[in-house]
Amino acid sequence: RGSRLKHYEAATYHRAAGDYKSRADRRTALFDGSVYGGARAVEFGLADGVYDDMRDHLKARFGETVCFAEVKGRQGLLEKLGAMQAAAAAQHATSLVTAATAASAELAAAPRVQ
């Protein structure tokens, strides 16, 4: 990857930001502790451009017939408890709606006292 790294462009970028480097420092401008992310890292040759959607990139690189397999980790205790709580809350909300509907129907069917 060394020949593809763009130290001069990084030094130019730093100069535009007000950080003037000596000629010797320009040769290693990418490794001065600065952090580059996204499109800027791709521009300087530090990343390969796969920072958007991996599926689109792989289809462009290997063709439309490429297959994907989604790998998920095991669900931890907190995730299981959260799912149980969400399911219980949904069940409780459903029972409240059912009870309110029944009570409303009962009130509508009851004779009115005047």
C-alpha cells in the first residue's frame, strides 16, 4: 500500500488548515497522529472506499451473482430480558385494549337511566 499513500496531499491538506510542515515532515505527513475518516481517508489512500454500503461495493466488484450471508452473534442476557419485557408490555397493552373495548360495549348496551 505504500506507493498508493499520498503524503504530499495530506501535507497540503494540513497547510490549508494552518499547520505548516517542513519538507522532511511532508514525507510522513499521514503518520503524524492525525485522524482521517471516510472520504478523506480514501482520498489519502488510507482506506479502500468501502465506507458506504458493503453490498453495493461487492456487487460492483464481483458481479450481481454474489451471495451474502448475515452472521449474527448470540443474544445476551440483557437483550433477552429486553425482548421479554417488550413482549410482556405488548401483551399487557393488548389486554388493556380488549378490556376497554368490552367495558365500552357493556356501557353502550346498558339501559340508560333518566
